[in-house]
Amino acid sequence: MSKDNLQEKAKHILDANFNEDKGFTIPCEGLYPFQWNWDSGFIAIGFAHYDSNKAKREVEALLRAQWENGFIPHIVFHNDSDTYFPGPDFHLSKLHPLASKSHRTTGMTQPPVLGFVLKEIYDIVDDKEDMLNFIKQNIDKVFFNHQHFYNHRDPNQEGLVFIYHNWESGTDNSPIWDDIWETMDPPNYKFERRDTTHVDAAQRPTNREYDYYLHLIEIAKAHNYDDAKIAELSPFLVQDPLFNAMLIKSNEALIELYEMIGDSEDKISTLKAWQEKAITRFNEKLYNEKLGAYVHYDLRNEKQIEHLSSSSFAPLFSNIPTKEHADVMVKTLIKKFGGEDRYLCASFDPESDRFNPKKYWRGPIWINLNWMLYNGLNNYEFTDIANRVKEDSITLVEKYGFFEYFDSRKSVTEHAGYGGNNFSWSAALLLDLLKD
Ligand code: DGY
């Protein structure tokens, strides 16, 4: 497919997934029929390339569902749909006294991408004045969201925030969580899966994994989604390098944007103080010398979770590693993930016995993580390997279509796109990767 055709196809997917009436974009039909937090951010970047009005509407639709305490939920149920489980009646966000009164949502969040998304869309669009006006109207909401994280998700006041659910990580069924599942013994819930009516069960989490997922929500619900209680009681309490790197990148973007807007000295100095503390602690606590990259920290059991995943390299995107550590990380990336027989970058260590090349976040390649990796490698001027990540992403979409995730093995030459098809962020970020 030519570059022009790919771009046209990508725009067509985004436009078809956009809900004109409500002003948001579904990740893909059937499988994900609502608005998802980090999906929305990446989708807005795609729209910024050809329809800045839709980019703005996407961000506004998400922010309209912000809770009164600054929290931005992971799913906004703008509409009814019976194609997804668990829906609004399971999550019951209204249990929290400060939940959105106008929108039903989940009681968990997702990687905080909005800050850097605002900066990205500003950089992309031609009409800077118009976009800066839009940003002026919305930036304080994002700042308020970060404040909520540092006030309620950082019990040690160390600059690193926790997630209490694997769905908050964005990397839903990563093998990283297997160690935590071993510490839990949830009941066997009775529920009807909907995802496996859209996608082959071999590419999705197991029923037993869903028991863990639901149980964590039940614990949070029993305490009305109170962060302090969750910090005290949730068996899943993790400082995730991807999640925290997104927050740090978004802090950096907010500083740049407030400097452009002017007259925001207090917020800029607060953001700078968060940054200094967060980056220092991130490097002390999440870097793993033996593995040569960053790992997750299990705050409940006070230990690093020693596995490599695509999240291990996300800190490059946020300028967190020193140059020395970045050099080591690139060697790790090439040695473990970048053999000649593989496209970059598998979502989990291909040498691990937990690696599964087809199963969601247990191995397949994701375009959003590749987009971050591409930009992160460029931050440190690893141009060749950055270009390889970009070319691999384009090749996979060209060969197999705009799927949700892809097989990293070059030996698989047919049907190597998995999960949902016509997937919005694959389309949106491909548009961004194709821009130059
Ligand atoms: C799912 O249902 O798998 C979603 O990704 C959760 O966010």
C-alpha cells in the first residue's frame, strides 16, 4: 500500500469510529464500544493531523467526565452497549462521593497521557493561536488531575504513584502481574465474557484472569473507591514504570505549555518540584542493574518485579534515564527484543517462558508502545534503532491491517494482526509516524 493510501485508510477508520453526537471515538467496534482514557489521547494526536476540531472534541469529551476530585476515569460510558463486560452497572462509579454526576464511568484510571497529548496536538496543528486558546481552557483540569495523583496515590510521598488494578496499567494481562495473582485467591465469579465473542479466546485473557480483575474491583467498591483504603487493602498495589513515565512526560509538557501561556508561576514551580522528586526516585527505585532497564515495583510486597517488558523502555520517552543508562537500555532492547527474526518491539520478554506471541499484552507488538519507543529513542539520538521501530510499525500495518496488536515473529507471514481490527490508536499513531 502506498503512503497516501495508508493515510487515507487511517483517516477513514478514525472518522468511522468517531461518534458525532457525543464527540468521542471508540477504540474499535464491538470489542470496545465506549471512550477509553489513554486511547482518547492517542486518537486526538491522529485527528490533529487533519481535523483539529475532532481532536479538541475528543479531549473535551474525556474531561467532561472528570470527577470532582480531579480523577479522570479509564472508561467513560457515554452510551449504552451490551457488547462489553464489565459495564457501568458492575463498576458503579457513583459509590465514590466525588464521582462525575453527569457521566457513568469506571472507578479506575489509565496512564495519564493528556498532558503530553495537549503539547503534541499543539505542535501538530497549523493554527497555533486557536489551539493555545483551547489549551488555556483545559490545562488546569489536567494539572488538577496530576495533583490528585500526588495527593492520593503516593502514600510514601516519594513522587511515584501507584496503580491498584492491572487495567490501570494499560498492559492488562501482562505476565508481570502473574506474580501478584499468585498472592490472591479470588472466588470463581459467574459472568458472561463479551470480548471473546468478538475476538479469538486464544488472543484474550483467560476466565481465571478475569476473576482476579473483578475481585480487585470488588475490593475497591467495598470501600467506595477510596484511595486511602485501597492503598491499605488492595493486594494489587504497583508502581508501574510506564504509568509513572507518562505522568512525568505529561508534567514536562504542562511546564512547557504554562510557560507559553504565561502568568502561571505557582503551577510551574509545583510541577518542577514534582518532577525533581519523581525522576530521582524513579531512577533509584525502578531501575534494575541486572536486567539493564526499568521494572515494576510491587508496593504491597515491597519488591521489584524482575521482568522485562515494553514498559521497561517507556522512560526513554520521558527523558528519565541518564545517558549511561540509556546506552545500557538500548543494548538490552537489541539483545532481548531485537533479533533479526523479530519485528520490534514485543510487549514482553521473548526469551521468557511466560511469553505468548498472540495473547494481548503477553507478547504481541502494540503501535502505541512502539510510538513511544520511537520518540524515546530519538530523544537520546539513537536514530537507527528508532527508525527500525518506525519502519517495523508501518510494515506490520501495511501487511496485516490496522489491528490492535501484532505478532513479533517474522516467521509468521499470514494473519499476524490480532485482537480488534480497524483499531483507532493504530490508525492515529500511524498517521503521526508517517508525517515526515
Ligand atoms: C479490556 O476490556 O480488555 C480493556 O482493555 C480494559 O481496559
